[in-house]
Amino acid sequence: MALRLGPPLLHSFHGFVPKNSPIRFSKVYAQNSMLPSVESHKLIMEVKEKLKRDHPSLHVGKNGRDDDEMILWFLKDRKFSVDEAVKKLTIAIKWHEEFGVSELSEESVKSIAETGKAYVHDFLDVYDRPVLIVVASKHFPAMQDPVEDEKLCVFLIEKALSKLPDGKEQILGIFDLREFGSENADIKFLKFLFDVFYYYYPKRLGEVLFVDAPFVFQPLWQLVKPLLKSYASLARFCSKDTVREEYFTEETVPVCFKD
């Protein structure tokens, strides 16, 4: 049995990269080691006190200024700098409340979810990551409400994160680009998606697979790539076979990627 050490590091643009192109390795996001529980608890309390003192109007509860889990995650993201964590948390907590994240539900996104354009897979990948799948050919920005698209996006991120096993911290994103056409292109939504991960769910996205990207996708990628900041390094362009063989077992592979 092969020993799996972690997600593959080699990222190539399947269909675009010449066979003799030099091999490049992407940056790897390494989480800081957890501080001892006593130390991390002290920092959490320090952040909570600072938020309460400086930003008393921020809401409390889940994704609020007294949410220990959220505070700890942002401390880790900011290398345990209290001031930096508070700065980023303030923005994130306000956004969660204004966006109405806590009010999102299966029922509230039902109509847009029924298009089948995006969903959370029933199984984890082989690295025990929840999987968020986007079917790009079912996304029609000229015909569908962008606000509803954004709500579905955030709801599915929350749903994927709720499936994280103990000790796991990141999810896998898969864009199925088969049958993608110019009518499916949506730079604004891609920017929204990656901004959400960058500002409000930092380092929760472990890897993004762009599956069987057609050449018509290349101009869109060249436009959006500079906007994605460090997240561009998480992208891997690959084939359906790669998804099936490297990320899932026969029992867990999504139906759309089976033979």
C-alpha cells in the first residue's frame, strides 16, 4: 500500500503547458505549529479583551468577537500576533454579520443550488479534506442572480468546513471545466470567491483543481490570476483521470469523475 504524505505539490496547466516546459513547484502553505494550550488560551483571552474594549459593537456568538475557535484560527493565520489578528478579525466579524452568514440555510439557497452548479461532495478526499465542487458549465452570470451565487458560495464553504475531521483544517476546491464556454466566464465571481477565502476564511482552502480546462479558459485565467494574490499558487490544472486516481478511492470518487 502506498504511503500518502500529503497533497501533490506539482501544479501544471493541463492542456496549456508544453510537454517540455520546465517543472515548477508551487509554494506550500505550512501552518504554524500550535502553541501550548495554556499560551494559546492566554492569547485568545487577550484578543477577546481587546475586541471587547475597542470594538464593543461587534456581535457575539458564532463567528463573533467571543468565538474562541475563530479567534484561534485568525491568531494562527497572523502568526499569533494579537494586533494583526484583531485587525483582520474585526473586518471578518463585521462581514459575517453584514452578509448574514448565520442566516444561510439549505432552504435559503435552494433555488440556486438546484442548478447543480456547486455542491459539497458526500465524501472526503484521500487527504481527509471536505470537497467543494463547482461545475462551471452550469454557471451563467448573464442569466443568474449574482447575489444568490454569492450566498450559495458562502453557504457551501460553511458546509464544507463543518465536515472537517478532528485535526484537519483545510478543504479541497474542484472546478469542473469540461464544456466551459465564454458564456460561463465570470471574473467578478472568481474574485469574490478568492477574496472570501483570503479575508474571511484565511488558509482554509488547501488546494484548487481546475479539471480539463479548455483553451477558452486561458484568457480568463491570465486576467484573474494576478488578483488572487498568494492563492494563485494553490491552483493545479489537471485531468479527470488525475482527480480520480490521486484524490479519491473507487468508493469515494464523485460520480462526474468516474470512467
